[in-house]
Amino acid sequence: MFYAVIMAGGSGTRLWPLSRRGRPKQSLTLVGDRTMFQHAVDRLAPLFEPAQIYVVTREDQSALLSSQVPGLPPSNFIKEPFGRGTAPAIGLAAIQLRHKDRQAVMAVLTADHYISSTEKFRQVLEAGFAVAQAGHLVTLGIKPVSPSTGFGYIEQGPGLGSFHGFPVFRVERFTEKPEPEAAQRMLANGSYSWNSGMFVWQVDRILDEFQRQMPDFFAQLMLVEAALGRPDFEQVLGRVWDQAGEQTIDYGVMENARDVVVIPVDIGWTDVGSWASVADLLPPDQDGNIFVGPCKGIDTHNTLVFGGQRLIATIGVQDIIIVDSEHAVLVCAREREQEVREIVEQLETNGESQWL
């Protein structure tokens, strides 16, 4: 059977101060009237029944996320004691699905992406399912629209034909976030996709790759799998996660995996990882401003204001971001919005966790 696994354990530090430890970005309403996590679940219907949708998240986030989608079975929330990166999270989901269904095929999806072409998204998942049943590891590539240095790139190799109307290519190599000149060359080449971080594969196939490439972690994972259904499962999982190292699925598995293919698609995809990406999804006024919440601007241009309960008034400013939350206010130049993470790091270093 085909299952969807939504990765929903991130912290969203670049969306501080709205994104906090107790209310991470996937639980926030940033676009429309639904949270990012609700959008992620909504776009899976009717391809997946609720029983086929699983969520990997941290223990301290599971109750909040579960309350946002009461239609999902509580037992479908796979809880990590704490985050160890995407590779351990995917491994944990894989063994739990294998415990349920030895023939499981899983789509690894995200809770912090916005996808406008939801019907096409479901169609490409169906194509991915067909390709994965042949034993391939499938990654969904996004057709690049700019020489972005914020995403990894996937180089397309020989074509494998068309599945459900989507062309499929072997993957030549993965390239992590490139320098600007390299990104320009890859965009001009036309044979590269952005790495979306979304995958489709047979559970047994991906676990075979864990065994080959991350043997130490795979051995730990087998201890967890052996404890599934036992009263001491949480204790075993906690001990293993204490000892497991952090790793991403890209570095840990995909870059050297066997038989990887890519399906390049245009599905109106946005990685909602910063205030600039939020601004890209919201319509500006005639002065280039985006005002969310009670705002008043005079002689204000190209400014994002994401407010709360208080009125925010601006006079004679341009090219800035203002985010008002109940505990903190962010004011920064739009061109420096990537540095929001540094504020979070400073607060952590200084022990000022009350603001996080």
C-alpha cells in the first residue's frame, strides 16, 4: 500500500519571533486561513485516506499538531524524543511502516512547503508510486526558475521514459547549495532540478540503503524495530536517540544511493523557510507593501509587516520587515532577513530561552 509520511519536526528559526519552540513554523497560519501543517495534510486528499497518512514530529510538538488535524489517527503520529535530522526521522518512519505493512511504499513529504498546484502534486505522487514499485528511489525535483543558492541541485541523466505523463530521469549527482556562478551555469544548462526534499520509495529499499551507508545507525534502528509493540518501546527509542548522531537524508543516504531517479515538476512549490519566502506568497499593494494584521503605512514602500493584535504604523520607511508577536518584535532590512537565525543563536548562547 501507498503511505504518506509528513516530516513535521522542524523549528523554523528564520521565522522567529513568530516561530518558537512551543509553536514551530509548521503550526503557524502564514498563508490563507490554514496552518502550514494543515495545508500539508489537506493536499493529500483524496489520494490518501487518513489511515494512510503518518506524521513524524518531536514528542513536544505532537499534541499541538494532532489538535490541528483531528481526522488523523493519533497512533499515526511517530514521535521522536528530539530531532536528529531527516535521516533518523525517515528511518524511524520506515521501520514503523514495515512493521505494519511489509510491502509499504512511502512518500516522504514536508510540512513547511507551500504547493499551489495540488492536483498536479497528487498526480506526480501517483507517478512516483509507479516508479518506486520498480525498485527505484524517487526524488521529486523542482524546475528551477532562478539561479538560487539556497537549494541543492539534482543533475538529470538518461531518461527512463514517462510514467503517468511525467518524464523520469536517472540522477547523475546531487550538488549542495552552490556558489552563484555555479547556480547560473546549472540554470542555463537546463538539466538540473532543485532538490525539494520529497521522495518516494519502497520501505525495504530505503532500509537497505541505510544498512549499506549508515551501518551503525541501522544497527541502532534495528533495536528500535525489535521493540515495536513492547511495553519498553519508548525507553529503547530514548536510549537509541541519545546515542544516534545527527544526519540528513541527503548526506547520509541519497548522494551515494543506488538507482536514484528524479521526476522534475512545476507544482507551484515554495519552501517557506524565511520571511522573504512568506512575502513571495502574499499579494503586495501598489507600493510593494504586504500588511498582515492591523497596519497603517504612510510613505512606506516594499515593506512586509506581519502583525498581531496591536496596530503597527510606519512612516517614511522602505525595504524592511517587521514581525510583531506577543513576546518579541523583529525589525530588519529585507536584504538581511537570512540573519534572523543569528539572533536566535545569540539568544540560545546567552541562555535567554524565554524569548525562544
